[in-house]
Amino acid sequence: MKMSRLEYNRYQRLWRANNPEQVRAIDKRNRIKHRVAMIARTRAWQKKNPDRVREINNRWRERCKTDMKTWARHALSSVRHRCKKDGIKCAITWEHIFQAIPTDKLCPALGVPLVFFGLTPNSATVDKIIPNKGYIPNNIGVLSCRANVMKHNATHPDELRKIADYMESRIIQPR
């Protein structure tokens, strides 16, 4: 007996609802299989609609300035990319990054206001407290870019003291 289109659609919805694992696997295979074509379609659309792309990007930037969850998700994406490239352990979620954001939105090491979008010395970055452990819960903090870089190559004694105080407070009393 042949199903009508309406019955088939109903059957498909029911099957997808009852088999979420299989649906995820099928969707993943299809994304991999059609990845090149999807990227080509996206790039073509972006080329035809530069004003719309600019509008979408600006809206995202504005949301990122105020919505820390959006920033945390974006930061996690960057962290995972670095980890994959450098072969570093990454066992955190965006919630871990979100919880590491200081409530006063000041850099815990230098006390300067954190900028959550844009590239400035005060831009927020995800820091590994103990670098050898990788990105794991209770080993990350959100610092300004300047403080994170100074951990590696600071020369001024006052700057080094601030960084040392921050590191001591995190190692002795982790969040």
C-alpha cells in the first residue's frame, strides 16, 4: 500500500522524533558529504548580499558586546580551534568560560575593564592558569589580552607583581 505525501511526512516526523541518535548521525554524514557545495552556496550568497552580511555581522557584534553567553560561545570556538591545531587537551564548555568571566567585568590581574568584542589590549581572552594542564574546568580564567601576553614576556616589575598576585590567588584558591 502506497502512502500519501501527507502520511509519509507524518511518518518521517514521528520517526525523527523517536530516533534522535540516528537522525544526528544522518545529518552529520550529509553535512560532511555536501560540505563543499554548502560552502560554495554560502559564499555565493554572501557575494550577492554584502549589505545583508554586514547587517548580520553588526547585529552579532552588538549582541556580543552585551551578551556574555554569546562571547563565551565564540571564545570556546576559538579555544577549540587552537587546541586542535596545537594538540592541547580541551575539556571545557561555554558554560565554564561564562562562569570564569569576572562579575565586575574587570581584568582580575590588571584591574582594567575587559572589552568583549574587538582587538585591543583590554580584549577578553581565555587563559590557562597552569598551561601544562590544558583547557580543563578550574584551570581557566578570563583575562585581558595584555595580561595574558605579559604572563609570557613582561619586563616591568609592577606588571610582573600584578600577574604573580593573580596567579597565586588562582592556584591557592581556585574557583
